[in-house]
Amino acid sequence: MEKTQKIKHYIILALILIFGLVIRLSNLEKPTGGLWHDEATAYAIASALPDLSFNFHRFLIFPLYFIFYKLWITVFSNSDFAIRLMSVFFDILAIITTYFAGMQITKNLKFENLKYRTGLIFALLYAINSSFIYYAQEAKFYSMTFFLISLTTLTFLKLIENFDKKSLIFFVISSVLMLYTQTTLVVITILFTILAFSFAIKTKKLDILFVLANLLVYLPLIIFLIIEKNYFSGNFDIVHFDNSFILIMLQNWFSPVLTCLQNNMPNYKMLFMLFFISPKFWFSILFPIFFMITVFVLALKNNKILRFLAIIPIFFVAFHIILSQTEFYSANIRYTLIVLPIVLMISGVYIAQNLDKKSMKIFLTIFILANLSILFSPYSATKIQRPFGYKVLADTLIKNDINSNYNFIMPFSEKLVEKYYKINGRAESFYMLNAVNAQKTYLTDKEIEEISKKHNMVENYKRYLLSDKITKEFSDYVLTHYAKNSKNIVLVIDKGICMFSNKDMQSILNNGGTVPIQFMRLSKLNNDLISVLSANYKVQKHVLDGNWEIFVFEK
């Protein structure tokens, strides 16, 4: 009987994996866009290895990811499909890992008769989750991170079930892999370690080997911190944060309708309330959120081990929300997704325990149908368009016969487009207008000092943003830095980050708008850059293609 049951459940697991693979392969290449900015940056770093001269700081934050990325494209080619296939690979591994984590937690909870059911429900919840599907189709570190979070959860559960040397070794290895795939996961790694320490102390199994093994995990990171003093610094002024963050997070965690994937939406609660009377809104968004929150809370009600484990996602989300109340950090929704596998497992335990009840069968069926109805609709996670990719830019440059020997001013680095288009002339980054030497040409010393401390960012940029005058120092800087000895200059503009006219910004600032300062300052710098070049060069060609705008200037 046990053997028959095992075969039956393995067949169901195979069907879940096949479904997960098929949906993640659907529209994977996204051929019209190519790699977008974040994907192109990751590709540029990985493809350049072992040369670390480009974006060394980012490599240090994701070292194991980039090393594996390099091995992957060496073996499987650097086509867009092959690159994104790496994320699919790790997400399928994550589904398999969640199955075994679900089985393992039944041992911890002493109801092994439900082990197959719990494993399957956890795997199913992961396989149909739209956020996981979305990031399985993106050439970034997320799917690898989700897999390693699931793996560390599994090894943690094994460790607290059987506190021996073998379990400790696997726990430490998974912690190392997780931490050095994405070293910003230090908070998660510390939380897992503290919980393991707490359990060891409670059961009187804490020994020197356990302490040393866990402390050694952090030794390379400590060395990095000594070498790189700004190791965890980041540009968070592009992210908007308000209390709507919590609503967006819950929607993207539990419902199949994803939103605000690149940046948080100001006052999202107003939009949320507008759709409150819509039956589709209730079916595809509100019901999945209410269902998953309910089963998560009920799972914690009478189970100490699950409450113990829930400390990780609860603390992690609270950590991001509290930190975002300061001027130094803003949490994007996707930053919180890494604890979602733990939340789904806790919820899955309660569902498995109560699946024999008719009400649970009905609610779970509705939840699955709500997810499937969106996954096979035009709003599916597989159909969501990324920001315009660099293949679009390359095709536009080629189609409009723009000479690759000209000098280019790119939004960021020329390396982001070189997978599709080779720039032979000199290439400079427009983003360097944010550097301190450039800031001195349009900001006061006091403004620069306050901005560097991230104090009152809007107020300290406001004078410049509202100014109609371009300083002579700024004009000279542009002509010296970008236009020196240049007969022809190609200015490439990403309208996704430079979308506002000076008039737009004046309206936003004078009416108390809530647009991230990054978009406004880059828009202003871009507008001033165009004005300076137009005053000193003739516009030979002007092309607008989707998110990309291109000016060709001629002396």
C-alpha cells in the first residue's frame, strides 16, 4: 500500500514539474526586446569574467551567481533563450526542493502520514505562483536565490530534527551558497543561524564545532567589508516607499495578478479601492490574498515549530518596512520575495492538515482556478513586458544607419548593448553627470553635502530641478567631458528613466507629487544635456522608438 501511494504521489509530482516547466518556458525568449537593463548588466559582468574591471562592486554582491552564469553561457551559449533558461533551471530545482522540504517538515511536526501530501501541496503552491514564474523568465539572480532559500530551509529542518555532524555540514554549505550567491542575504543567513543556535541551546546540543562552523560562514564577507567600505551602499532613491507597499507586496506574493514590478506605485491603496466592487478583482486578487493570509495565520495558531520558522519572514519584512521609514533605504516589492518560499511552506502545512475537510477542498480549488485563469490569460506572468531591451536599441541603431564609429553618450555603459551592437567610437555614460565633479557644476556645495548624506533629497535638488538656467560650468563640463574633439555625437536616451520635461517637473514639485527623485534628476540632466549639445551642434537625426530616443549631433 505504501509503495502504491508513493508511486501515485511521484506521478503527481511529475505532473506538477511538467506544468511548472511548460509555463516557465512559454514566451521565454521574449524576442522583440532582448535583455533589459538589469539583465544586460548581469550579462556584461558575467561574460567579462575573469576580468572584473566592469562593475566589480556588483560582482562582490553576487559572486557565486556570476561564476555560475559564466559557466552556463560557456556551455550553453549566450543566446537570450539560453541565458534565461538558467533561471528556469533553478526554479525547477526549487520546486523539487520545496517538495522535499514539505515532506521534511512533517517529520519535525510528527505527522509523517501526511508527508507526501504536504510535499505536493508546497510544490504546487510554488509551481503556480506568478512571482516565481515571472522571475524564472528573467536573467537575474532571483530564481537561484529562491532555490537556495528553499534548500536552506530544508537543511535547517533536517538540522533541528537530527542535530548531528552530517546535518550541520549540509546546513552550513547551504548557508554559504545562499550568502555568497547574494551577499545582501546576510539578514536571512543570520536569522537562520540564530534560530539554529536557539534550538541547539534549548536541546543542550550546542558545541564548539557548531559555533565555529557558522562563524566561518561570515569570514570572507567580513574581509570584503574591510576592503570595500561601501560594500552594501546602493542607489535607493529610485524606489518610492509608502504604506501602499504592504498592499502591493501581498498582491504579488499571493495573487496571480502582478503589479509594480520595477518600482512601487505611490498611493496604490487608492487604485486598490477603485476595483473593490469588481467580481474579477475579488476572484483573482482579493480571494487569493485572503485565503493565503488565513491559512498562514491558522498554521501558526497551534504550532510552535511553525511559529519558530515564521520568525524569518515576519522579521525580514518588518526589517525592510522599518528601514524604509528612513531616508537611507527604500524597499522594493521584489526584495521581500526571497522569504515567500518559507511563507508558502507554512501555509501548505495547514492546507495539508485540513485537506480532508470539504471547505478546504473548495477553497483550495478556487485558489488554484484563480491562479490558472490568469496564467492562461493575456495578463499572465509570462506575458508581462519588461522595459524596452537593448536588442530594440541595437535594431534601431542599425535600421537608421547610425554610424558605429561615431562617439556615443549611452544611458549607462556601452557594455550593455555590445551583445547586440558594437560601438567602435568612444563611448561615455550619461549617468556620470551624477558624479560629484559634475554635480559641482549645477549644485551648491551645501546641497551636495546634504545629498551625499541622503538628507532631504527632494528639497536639496528642488532649486536645480526648478531652474530654467543652465550654468556655464555645466555647459563647459559637457563640452569637455562628452564632446571634446568630437565631430559627431550620438546621444542615446532611455525614456524609462528620463521621462519628464522641465514643465512636468515644475508641476510635480509645485503640487507635492510623489515621484522618486532619481527620475526627476535624470530627466533634468538629460534635458540640459540636449540643450547644451543642440546649442553647439546641428541635429542631424532624431529617432524615437518605444522607450529609446536617439539624437545624432553633427558639428
